[in-house]
Amino acid sequence: MNQFDVSPAVRYAGVDDKAIDLFEGQYVVPNGISYNSYVILDEKIAVMDTVDARAAQEWLANVEAILGDRAPDYLVVHHMEPDHSGSIAALAEKYPQMRLVGSEKTAAFLRQFFGEAVASAAVTVKEGETLPLGAHELSFYMAPMIHWPEVMVSYERSERLLFSADAFGTFGALSADTPWLDEARRYYCNIVGKYGAQVQALLKKAAALDIAALCPLHGPVLRGDLGYYLEKYDLWSRYVPETKGVLVAYASPHGHTAAAARHMAALLESRGETVAVADLARCDLAGAVADAFRFDRLVLACATYDGGMFPPMERFLTHLKSKGLRGRRVGLIENGTWAPAAAKLMRAVLESMKDMAVCEPSVSLRSAEQPADAEAMERLTTAICE
């Protein structure tokens, strides 16, 4: 066994990718990512998912070392996104008698990605159906739109394991030993955040199972107090803030809007508020999105640029809307040397989102914050703190 094995019969075959710079081509992963795959050894053998094609050779070597002179009977495909399905064809070529177990949509996606030669080995399972392996048995539960439509999870009864697909995953290679919460939040909000209702449906199914460990497709196997992890997913998927506090996020081309944002942060801190500040032109955008989920309030400070929002703010709001953030109170600060319009435009986006309340009054600056703006800044501070 290696240190990441789940048990003597459930072996870890996954791979750390510490060379990747952007996950999904957009998310910074300074500690890399793990592509998790497991092998259940019993009378029949099930390989649980594959890995990104960029890690195929290392993964195949891991699987072969676990199997020895045996061959897998099944490949269980929980999720068809390429970071998990990228090595299916390579495994199918090596073990042509192996059957590919997945949902109905998985069978269609296998055909789209790999053609008929691979898809012809598919075995479709439905909600609640089982796959006996010997002493181990898998039960399947559909989890559509977490975060693709074909996704399912599987529960192994004898060891009480939930193979949870992308649910409960994190950024970070396993060898990096990254603390779970911050990277799990950043992963959830940006990868799964839009699909809160679907996550709630999966949590209801999980509540009916006696689970000893969660085995996700990214990040560590979770054991011990599973209530902690389930509670976080319940909060995030209901868009309930974790923490009372304020994210002050600003987009500033020349520094004057940044100065006003930092002043607002100081005013809030002087009132005892917990505050995080994000420079949207320079920060990790995924981290800023995660902080917007984490806190119960936001202040958005933005310069007017070409008659619109300065692009880093526009990009941030686009992400918040697409990930389904809702139920927050938001203060607005705009800046413009002539014809300031950012507050109106930010307000329009917020009003198109669900249950977002804009605090009054907003603050409108002309070029730079002046002593005459002090009253408006104080009034906005009071409105945010109420």
C-alpha cells in the first residue's frame, strides 16, 4: 500500500500534476492538482475513473503495479470531463475485455470523445442499480450537473465509501498537503458554484447512506468528522455566507479608486468588521470569487473606463453572476473624471442576480477622493455595517 490507499482492497492509482499552470485553462493552481483514480480489488476488479491524458503513462504504470498479473473487469466512469476521462482509450486498448460502466449520458459522451470502438464497451446503469464485485458491491446514484450532465457517484457498502466524482474535491496536488478548506472553497465556488440546487439533491441522497469516507476525483480522501465537510457543502450550495465580513473588491487603472477602496476597508475595520481586500486587476480571480461566497457583504469600487466598467470589475461580476452568487448586501463606489457611470452599470448587473441588495447611498468620486467625500463614505460605511 502507499500512503494514499483507502484500504488494502481499495488502492489509490491517481497522479499528482505539479507542472500544470492553469486548471481548465483559467484557474491558477500554484500547488498543482491531483487526478484521483482508485482500484477495487476483489473477485472482480473495478478501476474507478482515469486521469488527464497528460498524466496517462504514470497512471497506467500505477494501475499495472496494483493489478499485477490480473486484468480489470470494469472501468467505472463517474465523470466524462477530460481531466478524468482522458486516459479511457489507453486503458480500453490495453484491456479490451473490460466493460465501461456509466450513466446513459456517459455512453453518449464516450462515443463523442472516443468513437464507437470505445463506446461499444459501455454498460449503462441507472439510479440505485448495483454492481457486485465479490465482497464489495457498488450502488450508483445519479448526480447530474455536478457539474456535467452525465455525472454519477457510487457507494461501496462493505467499506462505506462514497466515490463522489468532483464533489468534495479541491485544488492542490496530494503531495503538497494543502489545507482543505480554502482550496476546497475556491474549487467549489468556481467549478460547481452554479449548481447549488443539484448539490442539495446529492446531499439528500448522501444523507441516507452510512459513509465512512469520501473519495473525490481531486484532493484528499476525507475521513473522520464528515459532518464538517458536508456542512460546508450545504452552506455553499445554499449560497449562505460562512462568515460575517466584507469583501472590498476594486478595479483601478491609476490608483485613485484603489485608494478609496482601501479607505473604505479601513473605515469598516474601525467599526469592528472583518475585511478582505482584492485588487481585481492583480489578484487570483478565483480566490476573489471564493471570498464573495465566504462573506455576507461586498463593497465594489470601480473606475469608469471607456464609458463602462473598468474591465477587471466587469470580469469579476460576470463570474459572480455565472456562479450563481446571491443573497448579499453590496456597497458601490464609482470614480470618473467625467461622466462617471460605473455605479449604474454595476447596479444593473447586481439587479439581474438573485436577492442582491444594493446599500444606499453609493459613493461617486470625481478623479480622486476629496475631503468633501468624507460624509458619503461614512454614510456608506454605516449602511454596510447595519
